[in-house]
Amino acid sequence: MDREAAEQLAIRALAFLAGEPEELGRFLALAGLGPDTIRTAAGDPGFLAGVLEYFMENEPLLLVFCAREKVRPTLFAAARFILDQAVE
């Protein structure tokens, strides 16, 4: 997995969250963001890593996403590692 693939996974996960208003609200509250700032934040690798972390800390949400998107859950950890490297 490269940085582009890691970013795409995080963006797909964020789009999934957008379809789950309750989860999106919880995520935004934890991230300290509002709906008006999410688009700007999405361009930041640190924010995208946070999206992946949110899923990794919520196994039921992670498994639903992975089943729908046909993605292995282990890819979240790999993508997060890559995005963490981009932040440093």
C-alpha cells in the first residue's frame, strides 16, 4: 500500500461516515470539528489518519464498512501507519 491508497481508504471511510449521521456526529465531536470545516480538514494526512483510527477503535463500525466495501480490516492499520509517516 502506498500513500495514495492509504488516503483513498481514509476518504472512502469518511464518505461512509457521512452516510451514518450519528457516527459522523460522534466523530466530528471527538475531532473537534464542525460540518463546515470537515472538507478543509480532509486534505490533511493527520486528519485522514484520525479517520482510520476512529474506525479501528470501533470494531463493529469497522467490520460493517469492510463488509460493504470488500476491504480487509488489516488494511486500516497499514494505511494509518503510512499516513502517520506522512505527518512526521
